[in-house]
Amino acid sequence: MKTFEGTYLGDKGKISDDACMECKICHYVYKPEEGDDYWQIEVDTPFSQLPDHWHCPNCDGFMEQFMIIDRKDIL
């Protein structure tokens, strides 16, 4: 059984579609408006709709290790 370490506690329903998520290991920020070229994720794909096999493109960290961050922190 997986444990959920991120601030959304593994409940994708707690993540808004425009939420930016930060990897707690390498600090990569997933931005829905950019998608993810490495995993061929289309632009405007919310974090909550990423496939279960998706991992951090920088460090291979699990989705559950991402934390919700405030958009103003990355602008």
C-alpha cells in the first residue's frame, strides 16, 4: 500500500485544475499550462489527470511526493 506524503494526501479531488505542484525532492514544478514534454503530456493537462505511471521528469519522484504550491511563488 502506498503512503501519501504530499499536501494533497493522495486525494486528487483536492487539487484544482490550475494548481501547480512542486516535487519535494528536486523542486521541479509541474505547471498545467505547460504540460510535460518528457512524458508527452499535453498543454493544459491538470496534475489530477496525469496518468498513474507519471513520475517527476527530473528525478523520477512519485506523484504522491508532490506538494501544492501557491502560483504567486512561481511567477
